Amino acid sequence: MKTTLNLSEIKVGDFINAAYKYGSVSGIITNIFKNHVVVSEHQQYLDNYKDLKKSLNITKKRIYDINNPINTYS
């Protein structure tokens, strides 16, 4: 079952998964604009997320999952 995302509820600090170029990207939203968001890319290893210190512009329509997991961020 596919759930619809309400993109108007996106806020800074949300953790997202999105399509990016040839794969997908995970990260925390750092800034929101009209058509895109700026994401600080994170890499997942088990229950830990490591900040890669890389900012990416992601179009809002490419976001397929919005969550705020109870995992460790570093």
C-alpha cells in the first residue's frame, strides 16, 4: 500500500529519503525553498547515521519518505 506524502508538512530537521541522480540519498533537511530542499547527506550503518558533511539540493517531488527516526546521529 502506497501512502501519499504531504510535502507541506516538511520542516527543518526532518530525516528524508529521496531519489537522487542514479540512486537514493538519506539526510537531514537544513533549508527549505519553494521547489527544493537542502539536505545534509548522511550514511547509514545499522542504527547509526554518519554526517558526510555534504549538502545536496533535492527537488521536493523526489522525496519518497519523511521520518524522524530514533537513531544516533553523528
